[in-house]
Amino acid sequence: MATTVATTPNVGKKASKANAASPSLNNPILIPAAKSMMFETEPNSPFQDGYSIAGERAVLAEFLADPQRKFDENDPLYDRHIELIDREDQLDRMKAKYQSSKGADPVVEHKEAVAMNFLGSLVDDGVDQMSLHTKEAFRMFMGRSRDPEKQLQPIIGGKRVAAALRALWVLTGNDNPYADWGLLRHEQTIKELGRLLSKHISDAQAALDQQKSRGLTFSVLQSSSPQVLNLGFKSPYGYAVAQLVSDFDYFVRLQKTLERKNLRSDQQVRQIITETTRVIRRVFNETARFDRWLVRDEMKGLCRADFVPDGDPEGAKRVQFATEVFGPCPAEVYAGKLQPRHSRRRIQISPAERKLLQVVSDEMLRREREADAGALDEAAEQEIAAKLV
């Protein structure tokens, strides 16, 4: 912040009594000459001359604290006080104009700017749909509850997982690090599933292309009556699940095409479909597990502040419970260095709070490294013992 000498008109602030009479040709009003005034400046000032309201208030602190001096026109700081009042009024008008115009460019008319108030939220104009051709994919999406006779095990389907992901997504708005972790783990495993399905699909298409190069063109099997399902998910993660199920549906169609065209045996097709199905369900089960425990009433309040030592006793209980169920939260996830693809976390914290959370994160990282070092030492001891046998 700097001090600048500027020329201000200061018209009429100290007119003499001789010039206070009514104006005439013989007795005109004499306008005082412009005088120089010192004032504080700052780089981000809203005024073109860099005038700093905060800087002037600091300089005039003693003047403003004395009720008598504020009305003394002979005080050397009186003019700066009047200028401060004027600048504060100008700033208030500038703020009001900015807000009323929604921050629009000056060339935009006021009626155009206020139209933003009536702008509706984004909505889906149509209906999102997914077409499925195979019973395997349909079951993968719909899941299965426990039957009345309890002879069949329940299956967690894609729609149930989409709901679980939405719950975790909502919990990220509470600054819940375990919700972040659950989403991150799901994203990682869903990518691995995508690569697995892509490989199986590429292998199957390559087998069909090989036959085509020899003069045989085989069409991919499809349902005579595919079922169209309306989606309408409430979070981005639901659509990722739908994409996975759609890829799985095409994968199954290709495998059964290879079986029908005598390019794979019945056993080969059953095995690859069964193994792939198990991998997907294992991922679904893990994601649903995060949802099942984190949405409990006693756990909904879990947040990063609960990890601070000597903090809220109830928060410490939540952390202990989450650690026992899922294990320690990774330090990089807690610190926010690893974040899920989609999050509702919009936390504004003070520098002191950020510093405290960083201290907690560093302690968590230290413990992780000690645990890794201990595991490595144990593995080395086992290796040495095996060689001695």
C-alpha cells in the first residue's frame, strides 16, 4: 500500500463568507483552486486513481475515534475524512450497480442483464434410455433380492450400486473423506472392468474379422425383443454404471455369437461369462459396502474435522468406527490430493484450519510409511527364514 498526492477539486468545502452572498455580475462566486491531497493507494483498488479505503481508514483511525475532530473543519485531516465518506458512498453505488446488472458488461442493457434472474436450471429435455439384449445384462442391472424360500443368494445390481454411488456423492458435500475414498476405489475398479471388457470384445471381434477375411460374414446376435429401460439417474455415477452394463451386454452377445457360429465351445463361453460376471459383482459389492456403513445415522456426520486430535468426542467415535470397518483413510485422500471424478465438496476453510488439517494428513502419511516399512521388514524376515530351511 502506497501514499499518493492527488489533486481534488474540494469545491465548496471551505468557501469564504465574502463569497457566500448571492451571485451577481459585480459579486460572482469565487471557486477555490484545486488543492493537493494525500491518500493511500492499493493495487486492487476499485477506483482509477488507486484510492484505498482500507488504507485511509487506518491512517484516520485516531481522527475517526475522536467525535470532536470529525466536525473540526480546521483539522488537517478533515478533508481526507470528507473524501473517505465520498469514496465509500461511491463504492456502495458501484456495488449496487454491479449487483443489479448481474456483473454484466456496461454495453449490456439493464433489462437484458436482469433476465438472468429468470433463467431456469438445466433439465433433461428427453428420457435417457438403455436397450438390453441379454438376460445376463438385465440381471446385472436389476439385481436380485433374497427369495422367500431363501434358496437363492441376493445379487447387488447396477441400479442398486447407482443409488449407493449417489449416496456417497452426496456425502462428499459433508467433507467426508471415506466417501471420497469409496468413490475413488469404485472409479479405479470400474476402469479396470472397462479394460477387461474391451479386451474380451476386441478378441471376439478379431475372431469374427478373421472369418470375414476368409469369406464368411457373421452377424452379431441380438434380441428379437430388446428391452428399453429408462434411466434418469440423479448423479453422474449412475450413467457410468449404465455404460458398464451396456458394454457387458454387448460382450455377452459377442460371446454367444462365437458359440453359435462354432468359433468357441459351450464351456469356453460359459467360463468367460461367469468369470467376468463375478469380477463385476465383486466391485458392486465393495461399493455397496461403503454405502451400507457410511449412511448409518451415527455415521452421516463424519467429516475431516473429526480426525483432529482432542476434537469432538463424537467425531472421534465416528473415525474409530470407520477405521475398524474400512481401515485407515489414505493420507492423500484425506489431504484432498486424490479426489473423485465428481464431488459435491465445496468447503471454504480458514488458513489456520487448512494448516491443522495438513498436520493431521502428515501424521497419517507417517503412520502409513511406518506400516509399509514394517510389512517390508516382515517379508524380508520370512524370505531369510525360508532360505535357512
